[in-house]
Amino acid sequence: MRIAADDVQQQVLVPEKAIGTDLKNRFVLVTDENNVLQYRPVTLGERYGVMRAIVTGLKPGDKIAVNGPARVGPGMPIAPQMVEVEPDKSLLVMDALSQPSLLVAERGE
């Protein structure tokens, strides 16, 4: 049996492979308005299959380098190719009461 919490929280989810590690931080690379990669330190939350919740450092709408920081680096201009990321749908539920199109992460036991 699962009991849903009353305090549903919106979280930014990114593919685990998009997260890099340096000596001090976990980070992702985001594109700016000129398609130049920028370093963004992040605080990680729970893992949901191949996705990871980001607690701080990103906001909805940020465009990240999905194929990971091993292939590109901060300050590099890129020609982004938008890709659809398919999260594990069994770990996501629709919050139809508050926002019909919102995917909400649900932690599975």
C-alpha cells in the first residue's frame, strides 16, 4: 500500500548521466542564450530510475547538456540538438488536481 503525502513538491529531474563531479561539486552544464555552455553547481536529491532530482542549482526550462560533461566543457559554444528524455514512467504520477500537465516524482520503495 502507498500513501500519498499532502505536500507534493515540484522537482527538476535530469538524467543521471548529465551530472558531473569535480573536486568540490556536483554540476551540470547549461546552455545560455548564445548556446555557450555554463557550469552550474547543483545539489542532488532522490534518484528515480535513471533520473535524479535536483534540489538547487537548476530551474524549470534550463537546457542542459544531456550527454554528460565528459564530452564538452564550460565556455564551449555548441549547436544544441534537442532530445526527449524518457523517465521511468512507473516512478512518475500526474498531479491532475493542481496542474494537469505536471509530472511529479514519486519515490518508490
